[in-house]
Amino acid sequence: MPKLTAMMIVRNEADRYLSRCLESLLTFVDNIIIMDDASEDDTPELCLSYPRVKLYRQPHSMFLTDEAELRRELWHHTLENKPEWILAIDADEFLEESFLKEISYLLRQSNFKAIGFRLFDCWGNEDFFRVDGLWNPWLRGFSIYLIKYQPQLESAWPSLKFHCGRLPLAYRQLVHYESAIRIKHLGWAKPSDITTKYERATRQDPANKYMEREHYESILWPSEKIKTEKWLEQLSP
């Protein structure tokens, strides 16, 4: 089986989903490269409690001021660990369990160097995901999360401080396979997180450079206006 390395950025994740995420990942990845963005809680200690996790730490938080530079550093450290395939994932994201049935095929096949997945935002709790407006995963389509490392490709990121993407630009242009496996995102699953994320997004993007104002405002829609569907795990891809 080709080597699979996961990489992620974390900050103050000890009391959220990090432990569950790492345990899930370690059922199918060989190692995990983590860039800690100056956490002020027990996140580093939690990461180091897993032998197959390699942790790098930033002395000062960069995610909200220069995300692209932080991502470049994470990429650099990931390459130091000689990856074959790389999964770019966050600490509140979970590939559904049926991925275990597809991973062998994905890593061994030679037709695609990039794999795309659809991300589903659980909203207000972990059992329902949002499907209205730009939150509809079918409208957003597939995004590349899994790539085969290719040393001939450039490792450049767009010069953006916010929403710069998880992978170098060259990898985002690859023809990719669209997997039926879904990613369950818990970043909006707690009501308190919804308000916090809204305030952060509008503070970072007051001129709506990265997203339309209507999309930001839809974060705080009343519950009767939000459309959701129940999350049911797929038994097979």
C-alpha cells in the first residue's frame, strides 16, 4: 500500500474534536503532520500523545493574519517526511467509515493524481447537515483533499491572507477523481461556534472580498429558515 500522510493546522482544539479526528485518521493513514498555530490549551500535548503524529509549533498565531504562509510551512514540513499521498484535512472533519473500503483502490490506481470529495456542514448538531443556498454540498461540488505528491509541481500558494486553500495551486489544477465518499464537517455543529465563526468571518472580510455578504448573513438565519437533511452513514462507496 502506498504511504498516506495526513496534514492539518490546529489551534486550541483540545476540547473540541481533535482527539476523535486523530483516532479516526490513524485507522487508515501512516502518519499525521500537524502545525500548531500557537495553541494556548493542551492541544500540543494531545497531539504528542499519538506516536504517529509529528508536531511542529508556531510561537505566534498566524492563521488569522497570514494563513498562506502558515500553509506553506505545513507543506514544507510534510514534504520533509517523504510522503507519497497527502490528505489535507482539518481537525473537525471526518471521512465517513466507508472510506476504508475505497482507500486501497484510490492509492493504488494510476489514472488520477488527485481525489475530490464533497464536504457536508453539520449545522447546530452532528446529526443534520445544511443544504440551502451556498451551503448545499451538491452546489459547491467536489474539492481536492487527497493528492499524490509530485516533486515536479510548484509549491506556490495565492498571496491571500484568508481563504487561501489547503494545497499548492498546481495541485488544484489536476484532473481529479470524484469520490462518492463524503466528508462530515463539525465546525458548525455547536450553536456557540456558529456565532463565533460569523463574527470572525465578518471581521476578517469587512469588504466582502472573499464571500458575498448574503452568504455571511445566512450564517445567522433563524432555524425555521435553514434547511437541513439527516446525516446517514453510507455502507459502501
